[in-house]
Amino acid sequence: MSISDSVQLFGGAGLGLLGNGVASFIEHMWNNGVSAVRMKKELEDMIGVLGDLEDSSIQECLSQNSRNKIEEFRKKLQDADHRIATNSPLSWESFTGSDMADLEDYVHNFSHKYGWMIVTEILGRLVEESREEKSNARGRGRGRDASSFQTLQLPKHQVGLYARVKELKDPLFKDDVKSVRVAAIGGSGKSTLVAALLRDSQVKARFVGGIIFETVSQNPSIKEILESMWKKISKSKEPKEFRNIDDARIQIEELLLERTQPTLMILDNVWSQNDLNQLLFEAPEYKTVVTTRCKLDSFDFCYDLPLLEEEDALSLFCLWAFGVDHIPETGCDKTLVQQVAAKCKGLPLAVQVVGTYLKNKSPAIWIEAESKLSKAEAVSDVHKAFLERMAISFTGPEDDVHRKCFLDLGLFPQEKKIYVDYLFDIWIHVHKLELDEAFRILRELGTRNLLDLVNDPSNHPGTSYGSFSEVYVVQHDVLRDLAIYLADNDKPVNKQKTMIMPRKEECIPRSWEKHSHQRFAAEIISIHTGSMNERQWPMMKFPKAQVLVLIITGNEYFLPPFLQTMAKLKVLIIISQTSIDTKLEGMSVLTSLAQLKSVLLERLTLPSFERYTQCLTNLKKFSLSLCKGVDIDVCSKFPSLEEISIDHCRDIKELPDSVCNLSSLKKVSITNCHDLNKLPEDLGKLAGSLVVLTLGASPALEALPDSVSELRKLKFLDISQCGCIHTFPNEFGKLQGLKVIDMRETCLKERKLPQSATELKSLSHVICDEKNEYLWRKVKESIPNLQVEIVKDIPDLKWLEIN
């Protein structure tokens, strides 16, 4: 669109300030090859913005500063118009050289600083504030479901966001644009931008067929993502399993071609062109927005997300540090604040983390922070410079433990659920923290915006007794990079105390294998590979290793033979990321792990390994999730076992009697095991030890054994989503230590409690549905301090899909 067309389009309303002279002037320069392309384009953009501002009601909503800047802009162009009008025909000699350069620079600076970006932000806020979504609902996830997770929440503070939404929205609404790429380095706010885009009222109105969000990440299972896409596009309640990727693509393409209403797909955090090619589709009523760190191609429009301008960065920094969008008049050193904010280099996540860290800190801490940020200036690589700036979140000696715990987050794959009990096993057994201290540090890391704590533990009564099965964290991939960066990366690999493979590789890195003839100093190790056989493992020595995390992306996996050198190993975590359970082999190495305290296995097919367990006399925790081939009787071979955790294991039909002989057993958690139908009759043998009994989502379980009444130390009982249980044992009232019962979505078939329930004098909290509330009225008469919490049915996970 030309300037003349733009003026005509707006009917000249409010644009007398430009006049036909300016339009002709720009067109004439263009036709004669005069270098004013940048000014021409920016004036076109400004016409649209200033046309909107002719509404007096909108003008009244603008700040005085914005009004002044707009008036200044008008006067500048009026002056140019006047000079041209008095030199007709055009005299280039009267308006070239420094005059032309000054005008072009002025238009450029105004457009970027005070023009449509700021004005549109103000107008966008007026609209969005009236429609702001206030729902804070999070689905009550039950255990470790296999679905992907993504929280689409906007940060508490935002600056410049709505202007960027407009920059993205405008091309997205064009008929000839079917795919848009949003690219920037990590921490720039790509996911935040699309989260705001999905909340935009115009976007919602435009894509009435649905708005769908999928997280891709660096090592995705393309087939699982396609299956998720199909389910959301079809709005099917049942999952669909395809034969292969080609089958999935054919069926999704057919589904999209049948659609008559516009649909928007967001693919967040795509790393490779190959992954992108398998996830892109073309259909008349279908568009795709992709966020990525990489310069991927195949897009109709590419938007490179800029970093924050200095003024916006300072405003955002002040919001996080002081709660206001400017430097307070008193109580701080203005120059120091400006220096610290400036050294965050406009990266939103860096601004957020540093600003949050310095909130309410003493002047000395601010000075120290500025000093640390200044030292990072010598780093030339942008990403490393950012990581150095982020590292000031750990300063004084009191942060040493926080730093160690933060580094442990880097052991797990990026943007995946990290279950809190995995972290706590490391923190308790290796860093020697007590449970309450570990919990405090977890909350503090969340407060510093170094992780996102999902399913707040304070909302789950079982966490008071060490039951964290529903609590997990999600970490931004840039923060994971920070954790890896801080893990002794400046030392030779064989001298590092923490060794992490940052990304999945087909086998052990060459830099590790090169030192295989030496002893490694590593105490904490994370390895991420595909399928591995015995011959692929180099023989390395890890005499100091205390934690080993194995991340698997393959169907078969032979445990590394160098486990035999890990005589001090305390925590072993093995997680498969494949859609088909990984077959585990090489279990004989377990015979060397006499100091092992915790074993956590996820999404594996397990061989029989009972004959290799004789040395595991110090094992305290045995955890299985989404595993097959499970033989729970093996637990009886661990004489020191304190905790059994089993989730989503379809082979489990009963808890064997042998478990009742484990005199140290404190916690038993069996959740989402839909075939579990029997507990041992002698469960009461655990009277001297069992504190937590969790049986959630066990629909085939019909009864609790009578001996449950003998569990005098039991404090927490969870029978939620156990719809077939008839009632509690008659002598249930003997549980004098019981404090909490969670029985939501459980309807006792006999519709009554035993008379002895009134004797539960320690019972303080019952969680149930409205239909079960009446059962506890009589009990409450005998136990005045009893809180009966009424909750709605556990919601499904539709909130994960934006519609």
C-alpha cells in the first residue's frame, strides 16, 4: 500500500498533518531512487496507528506523556509538509542532506520508541484488561500420566507484550500466510508471546475451529505428538494410536481437509527442520505458528522476536524488583538500578530472574550483583553471557546448598515433568538435607523463578507426611542450560563433580570416552542416549559416583557395565522417553551397589532380577512408574526398605504378603493400578512402621483388610477414586494416629461408616465429595476439630488445550 493509498483509505481523517504534499514527497523520492525506503515504510505503519487515535474516547485513555509524544510527531510532519508546500514544484536542494537525514532518523526513532508499539500496547491493555481470564484452575493430575504438559500462563509482569502480539497477529490474519515462525534465543519470551496471542480476543474470534498447543522440544516423540494433535483436532475423548508417522500424517491431513472452520496450531520450542517437516500440514482452514531458537525455513512469514528496548527492560526490571514500573524516588540507588537492569541486556527471563532475586535485598547485595554482572561482559557469546548474568541468583555462602539443588535440575530432560520425589531422593541421600529443608529450598527456588512448581504441595495434604506423588516441577530450557553451565564446565571432564550430557546422543560423548583410562571424579552423572548394547559402553571408572540418571530414547537398553565401579552409588534413576516401554537388560551390575538407597524406574519393561538383589541391603526406596513385568515380591528382598511407590503399572493385581515382613516400611503408594484388587490380610504386621498408605485410582479394589485397623502409626490414608470399596473395617476407630483421609470420588457401597469412626480422635482432615459429606456429620459431633473439605470431582485435562 502506498502512502497516497493509505491516506485515501483513512479518508484523511486526522491526517491533514501529513497532507498530500508529504504523500507526493515520499512517492517522488521513491520513484527517483532517493533513499527513503525505511521512512516510507515507517510512515505507512504510523498512519494506521494515528488513524485509530482520532477517537477522542481513546485519546482520553492515553497518558499525558503519550499525548505529548504524538503531538510532537504531528508537529514535526506538519513542518515537513509546510516546507514542501512552499517549495512547489519540489526543490530537492531545499530538502536534502542533513534535513532529510534528520527527518528520517526522527521518524525511525519515534516509530520504535513512541509509535505504534507503545500506543498499541496501551490500547491493547484497555481491551484485554476488560476480558482478562481469571481462572487459576489447574487439573488435579493423578500420578504420572503419559501425556505431555505445558503451562500456558502469562508472567505476573509484562512490558511491551501487546505490541508484539500485534506484530505477530497482523501477518497471521492475512489470507496468504499459512505458517509463521517466531524465532529468538532462549529466554526471549517466545512461549509467553504465543500464550498472549492465544488470549487475544481477535485471535479467538478468528479461529473458531479451535486453538491447539503442542510442545515439541529437542528430542520429541513425533508419533506421540501427532497422536495428540489428532485427538485435539478431532475433539475425540479417546486416544488414537497410529501404525507409524506416515499413517498419522495421512489421517491428520484428511481430518484437516474436512474442516470448515479456521483452526490454529501452535508448535512450541521446535529444534530441528526434520521435526518441523513432520509436524507441518497444509489445509484451507488451517494455520500454524512455530516458536524456535533456530533459523528454520518453510514459513510464509518469519518474525524475529527482538529483545526489550532499554526503557522497556528497565520498566520490567522495576516491576519484578520493586512492584512498580519505574525506579522508586527513595530507598534505592537510581544509578545502580539502571546499571544492573542494563546488564540484563533486554532478555526478559534474565530481567525477571535478576529482578526477583534482588527484591528487598540490601544495598550490599545490589552492589555485589552489579559487580558479578560486570565480570560477565568479557564473554563474547550471547548465550554464555546470559548464563553468566543468570548465575548471580546464587551469591552468598548461604546459597551454596541452593546452588547444588538447582544444578540437580539439569540432570533431567528439558521442559519435562521433574517429579519432586526424584529431586528429594538426591537432596536427602546425597546433599544430606532433611525433608523439611528440602521442601523449603524447593519453594525458594520457585520463588526465585528458577523453576515452576506445579500442583502446589500446600494444596496436597499428603505432602505433610512425605507423599509427593502428584507434585512436580517444570524448568525453562534456558534455566536447564544455566544449571549445566554452572556444573564445573570449566574443568576437564574427568575432574568435574557433576557430569551431564546436555542433549541426547547416540552413545557416550567422545570427550568422556577419551578419559576412560582415568578415574573420574564425578559424584553426580546424567547420561542421555538411544538404545545401547553391552559392547557400546566404554569401560569407565566412577569410584566417587553417588547419583546416576539414565535417560533412554530407545527400545532396548543394556545397563552400563561401569556401574560395577560405582560402589558409593546412592540414587539410581532410569527413565525411558520412548512411546513403547524400553526393555531393560544387564541387571547383574546391581550386585555391586551395596550402598544404594533409592531406585526409581520409569516406563521400562523389567526382567526378573531377584537373584541380583542380595547385596541391596541398604535400599530404602523402590519406585516404579509406567513399568511392565513388575514382580513386587522382589521388594521383600530389601530388608531396609522404607518406601514402595508404584504408579500406572498394569501388571499389579495384588500386593504380596511378603511385603508385610518389611519391618521398616513407612510408605506404601500404589496409584493408577487399575487391576489392583487385593491387599495382604496381614497388612497389620506393619503396625510399628507404616505412616502413609496411598491407594488412589484403584477402581478394582473392593475392600481394605481388617488388619488395617492395627496400623497404629498410620497418619495418611488415600483411597480417592476407589469406587468399589464397600466400607471401612469395623474396628477402623483403632487408628488413633490417623490424621488425614482422602476419599474424593470414592463412594462407599454400604453408604455408611463403622460406628468406631467416632473414636478417631487424631483425625483432623477428611477430603471427600459432596455426596459423601453426610457420612462424617456424626463423626464430627465426636471430633469437633475435624475439618471436612468438600471438593468437586477431579477434573479432566481439557484445560491443557486452549479452545
